[in-house]
Amino acid sequence: MSLFITFEGGEGSGKSVQSRALYRRLSKLAIPVLLTHEPGGTPLSKQIGRWLKWVKESHISPLTELMLFNAARAQLVNEVIQPSLKKGVTVICDRYADSTTAYQGYGRGLNLEIVRAFNDAATKKLKPDLTVLLDIPVEIGLGRKRAKRQDRFEGEDIAFHQRVRAGYLKLAKEEPRRWLVIDATRSQKKIADIIWQRVSQLLSHGKR
């Protein structure tokens, strides 16, 4: 029995903190678990991700972003996620295909059908059992990032990030059984407890 759990949210929402917390909690229970992230998780995916997030000298079109993110994703799914799930390992992924729908679809304005077609091809239509959305007002999330060097996406204007947030909330509304929406302004402990409550339910029901 294994679960595929993804974490989503805008900048500064705390995805990495909570995905690591869940990983540690499962590890302590001796549940086989793997923590990975997008874009990354494999050598090739990491190189693509670094280029997408940090190369600022040249313009990258939204369509190019879509294809490159999905190239990195296809490698991660094929090399890491699917083999792990088949071995009975629970996989936690910090960002997944919903990030592309939110950022390149809603944020950049690409046609959503095209975005989903690319996502489906890259993931082989593999969907998470649970997607945790850490929802946070844009200004608060970006405020948490101000002291750090900003990548290409963190440096976008407020309107872009507002579209991304609205996109995430729309996705969650469309599939309420898969998504767990949490107010990311709450304490880290409270958020972790809410996540664990849902994950423990899935574990007890023997999902996948």
C-alpha cells in the first residue's frame, strides 16, 4: 500500500516545510516514504529547473515554460515516482502538474486544454491520492520571500500571483475529494496536524 501526496501553493506558502514534516512523521512510523520535488528530483530535471527558475538573460515564452516543466516532470515520473509507488513506497512531491496548470495556465494565460494535454502526457495521467493546497494571501506569501534572492516566478507582479492563487482555488473546487485546502497563515504545527489527520485516514483505508 502506498500513497501519492503532492503539495501545492503560491510563493511563501510553506510547502517545503510541510512536505518535510510529513516525510519525517511517516519515516518515524517506519512507513516506506520518498520525498521529492519539482522541478527536480532527477539530474536532468534539476538542470531544467535551474534554467527555468534562474536564467534571466533571455525571454522564455509561456509555451516554452510549459514544455520544459513537463519535460522535467516526465523524467521524474518515469525515473522516480512510478517505480517507487510500484514498490509500495509512499511518494511526497513538493509541486506537481497542478503547479503548471496554476502558473502557466491561469498565471500566464495559456489555453487550459493545451496545458492539461501536456500535463497528461508527462504524468501518464498519474494523479495524486491527495493534494494539499497551502493557501495564503499573495502579499503575505511574497512578504515571506523578500529577504531572499528571487527567482523568475517570485519576481513576477502581484497580478500574476493573484491569478495563480485564484487558479489553485478553482482547481481545488473542481476536485474537492482530492484536494485539502488549508489556511497557510495558521501555525506550522496546526497545519501539520490537519495534514496528518487526512493522511492517517487515507492510510487506514488502505488507499492505492
